[in-house]
Amino acid sequence: MNPEVIAAPARMRERSRSAHARGLRVGFVPTMGYLHEGHMSLVRRARSECSFTVVSIFVNPAQFGPGEDFDRYPRDLHRDLDMLRRAEADVVFHPEVSDLYPAGAEAHRTWVAVKGLSEALCGAPGRRGPAHFRGVTTAVAKLLNIVEPDAAFFGQKDAQQALIVQTMARELNMSARIEICPTVREADGLAMSSRNKYLSEAERAAAPAIYRALSGAVEAAASGESSPRALLERVRAALAGEPLFRTEYVELVELSDLKPVQGEAIHGRALLAVAGRLGQTRLIDNVIVAVKD
């Protein structure tokens, strides 16, 4: 059965409220489309925990900076709808930009920003910057207000984004529970991403070096290596061995606030995150590092 496709925010809100009135739990998976198995894992998770599943497809202009790939971001609604039909999603919310930003994103006056978390990692000066996450949180806040889900599902690959959204929902007393689900990877370890489509054959062959570098640090930590400096140097050295990859950052940060791990040793768990480019394609990935006692 084909999912119902809704564009108008008022109709989407009405549809969710109707589901709630029938005693159904609404699960929500926000996406920018060009779906892959990572998205499908979130849809399956939503279906397993909820009885009415909504997937949004919205390429959000507010999270793209000048010169970024908004216009060429991959789009294929027919393909996405076929995948969501097979996944048995109930509704696809596919608004136009004008539905969420009536005056255009550039002229929008009301923004949601999560301080501190948005300035770390990808949000640091010289990287994507905090304006990127301001665009993300504003759009997600709009989508949550429209869909009114009981739970919304995000992937661990975008760990910073997921933590920011969790914090926003908690601090703004939103009713939706924000669930963070495991990263889904290709057989060679590359984290699934819509932007992987941009990679040339040579770049795609080089891309698994990111996960190999992260995995090496995870194994070292599990064997007792607790020095943040040693783990970071290990990852940077491994990435330097792949000549096509241009590292933007390698950071080891606390899971609670994304601040760099301090001291001579990791205590508990930390987030090890990498960003960089293969050709013109920016890729990110991360793993949880836990030191063996």
C-alpha cells in the first residue's frame, strides 16, 4: 500500500491528531530524502515502537551555507516513495520550502539555537559554523510542532545533530522522545550517507579509511589505551595514510557536552569524531570509545 503523501502542514497536523485520537502512537523519521538503508533502519525502528509512522522529506535550505550543495543535493521522490511503500510507512510529509519558510529562509526571523553544542565539532569557526545547526534545529522544531510525534528517530552518524536535537526537545519541553539509533554502514565500513553518491570510483575506494582509522582507536581503547592524545594521534596517522582524504578535524569529546576530553586518561565513554573531504565531498563519522577497566 502506498503511503499517503501530504504537503500542507495543517493537513499533516490534522492527520497526526487523528491517529492519536484513535489511540495510535506516532513515530517520526525526519529526512532530506534520497533515502538509503540507514534511513530505512530508522523507519523500521519507528514501526517497531509506534503504530503510525510518518517520514518527512524536506531539503532544508536553512542548514546550507553559501557555496554548499543545496541546489545539487540528490533528490528522487519517486525512488524514495517506492522505498517507503516497501517499508510500510503510513505518511510521507513532503512540504515545499514556502510551507516552512513563507518569506524564504533568508528572510525568516524566528530561529532556534542550542548554545554551546552548536559551536563544537562541525559548528566550530572555519567549519560549517553554528548557523548550520541553527538551521537544523529550526527546521526540526517546525517539523516536530507539525507532526506532533510521540517519538522521533535520528541516526548516530550525525551524533552532534542528534545530541543538539535531544537537548532542544528537552529544554523546550517538547513532548516527543528523541531516539538515537546506531549508524548503518556499507560492508566495508563506510557510514551510509546520501552524499556518498558524489564520490568518484577512486574516492569511494578510499572512503573506508575513515572507519578503519576510528575502529583502530576503538580496539586500542578496548585493549587499555586510555590516553586521549595517543588515541587522537593514532587516528590522525591512519587518515594521513590515505592520500585522497583531507582531514578537517579529529576530536575526542565528552558525550554530554561535546567538549574535548581533558586530562591524561579517558574515564567512561567518549565520542571520537572525524570530518574531512574526499574530492569535493564532505564526510563525517564517529564512534563511541570506551576504555577497558
